[in-house]
Amino acid sequence: MNVLILGAGGREYSIGLALKKDTNVEKIYFAPGNGASDTIGENIEIEDFSKLADFAETHAIDLTIVGPEAPLVEGIVDVFKERGLTIFGPTAEAAQLEGSKIFMKNFLARHDIPTAKYIETDSLQEAYTFIETLTAPIVVKADGLCGGKGVIIAQSHEEAKKAAGEMLSGDSFGSAGKRIVVEAFLDGYELSVFAICDGEEYVVLPAAQDHKKLLNNDEGPNTGGMGAYAPTPLVDDAIYAKLDERVIKPTLKGMKEEGMPFTGVLFIGVMVVKGEPIILEYNVRFGDPECEALMPLLKSPASELFYKAAIGDLKSATIEFKDAYAVGVVMASKDYPYKSSPPAEIIIDDIYHEELNENAHIAYAGVSRGTDGKLYASGGRVLVCVGLGQSIKEAQKNAYLLVGQVHFSGKQCRTDIAYQVL
Ligand code: AMP
Ligand code: GLY
């Protein structure tokens, strides 16, 4: 089959790598892709949804996979479905699970799915009153999409009130902050759980842990994610069972009952508090860099998973995962996450070590190809070095051996990915 992947990051690159290994897949296109995805498939420069659908029709695309949340929330799946095209992802209505934090929190409340105590409001007075009932830290969230920046963990009541005021006035996030969620802080460890859903059935992927802070030991500012590993032993059978019964099943049932069956990746941001999984948020797409760690663990053909989910036939699929671990280490540019950095040439040493070649690879993200044909670091998160192994320690060793082979001016990475379980 021919597959079109929408997006430009390491997430989409890693989906491309998984499809490339799949003998059912003939041709892969990326829109727009990045400076390295042209080694996996062909990059195309189309943004408009109906023009993308035209492309899918004229190029006999059997399956389109949407990487990022924005086109999902903006309704690309609806456009493709109206044209009778097969696409993996939720409709705009179902994508509200990520597109509106208020929708998500109210949905959780309606279906009795465990989440932090909250209010949603557009009134500063109401926000102030609720803030007074909580103990710091206090969490204030803009309702709409803010590129991962719309959540403030306030360390005091004053800071929470200030954040609420700045959001509601439109100063900090424009219209995305005109309504807000104020909620209690959850103290525990955070996990990323992904369920591939076809509207009714689902497949749960090995649980992953992201590292959101820039620096070792979870210090420094928040980022999109500096590394991830999977499966994490922090999720035992008891937690999987609770997630299944209390979260995933009621979510899919609830979405169906409310007339918006969920197809695509349900990304469950979980905080485990005293052994109980509490939902922080839903996203409607893969996490990045979690996806880069998960894709190489897939044993079954990637097309089987995504295609069967897209056509609503997961029950006929047998999806298997390797009995292995993956660790992904993000290499970022000099000024990430503060500002963009000047392009820097990427040089990768030849790897003569057969075992490393087999057990480590790069998922390229913020890279572009120069007119000289060379690869340049051009984005914040430049690439992810992914190591595989029979233990997390071995996977981590392979990832960092590969990190040692990669050079570009100003490169930075954490040296402790997976530290919580080692
Ligand atoms: P969200 O986009 O809602 O996942 O929030 C971004 C990040 O803020 C999460 O990944 C958590 O690290 C943190 N966070 C959000 N809500 C809470 C909460 N209620 N308690 C503790 N941390 C939170
Ligand atoms: N790594 C977290 C995210 O993609 O939102």
C-alpha cells in the first residue's frame, strides 16, 4: 500500500521508519516531512486539507496517518472521510479531547474517570474563589491549544491568581486562554500510555515515560520532551488493569455514546498517585519523543495496526510487540527551548560496531538539507538517538553510544534518560 504521513517531526520520521520495514508498504510520502525523511520516502509541500485529499486521490494513497494535533483539531479527518479516503486519526469533534481542556475535563467528570479536582471558568472572581480552596502548588490551564505551553504550575496562591488573570485577559495565550481550568496539583510519577483505537476496539502499547525538563534530574525549564523509554516497569499489571477498566473502556464507550467514536491514538497523560492512575490530560496523537521509542518495539507490521484501526477493524488484527526495551535520547540545539539557534551541520561518525548498527538508530526531527546536500540542525529538537536492548540499561547504553557518534555545534542532551528506573 501507499502511505501519506502528515507532519515534520521525529514522531513522523519514526512512523515512516516502521512502515519502511513493512513489506506491505510500497511508497511513503511525507507532508511536509523534514530534511531527512526524503531518505525514507518523498516529501511533498502541500498544506491545504482539500489539496492533500486531491493528492491522496491522484497518488493512490491507501492510508493517511496524521502526526500532530493541529490538523486533527482543524478537521482534516473529516475532509478526508467526506472524500471516502482512509485516514488514521480522530474527527474534529473527537479531537476536542485534546483541543479543549474544558471539554476533556467535563468528559472525564461525566464518565466518572479519575482526574484532579477542578473548575472551568471564564470569570476571574470564580477562579480566585476556587484557588483559595486549594493548597499550593496550583495548576492553571488555558482551554485551547497553546503548543504545549498553556499549563502553569503556580507555586503560590498569588502566582495562580496572576496566571489566571493573564490568561483570562487574553494577554498570555490570546483566545485559547479566554476560558481556563483551575485544578489541584497531583503529586506522583507521570506516565504516557497510548491506546490505538478504531472507534470501539483498542490496542494498548507498552507504557512509556517522557522526560519533560531540559536538564538532568528533571531540573530546568519544561520542553516538548528530552527523551523517553518504554516499556516502563513503573506500570505493573495492576495499573494496566486499572487503566483499562477505569479509563480506556469508559472513554471509548463514552465517546461512542456521545456520537463521536474515537479513532486514532488516545494518548493518556497519567499521574500515578499512591498506586492509583489519575488522568492529567488526553492527547489525540502520539507523544514525541515517546513515539520514537515505541515504533521500534512493534513486531507486527505497522501498516496492520494503523490501517485496521483506520477502517474500524482492529478486532481482526493481532498486534505483537518485541520482548525488548527502547530508550530515546533527544539531541537539541544550543538555545532550545528558549529560542531558535543558527543552523549547524550534523556530522555522524561511521559506526563500525555491527551490534550498535543493529541496536541503535536515529529518528530525525528538526533537520533540513542544505543546497550542499548536507544535513543541518535547524529546529529545537534536532534528532533522537534510539537504543534497543534486552534491558533498559542495555537500551540506554546503546542510545548513548550513538549519541557519542553525533556531532553538531551547540548540541545538548540529557545524560540520564530512564534514570527513574535504573
Ligand atoms: P497537560 O498539558 O495538561 O498535560 O500539562 C502539561 C504538564 O503539566 C503535564 O505533563 C504535567 O507534568 C503537568 N501537570 C498538568 N496538570 C497537572 C496536575 N494537576 N498536577 C501536577 N502536574 C500537572
Ligand atoms: N512528549 C509529550 C508530548 O508529545 O506531548
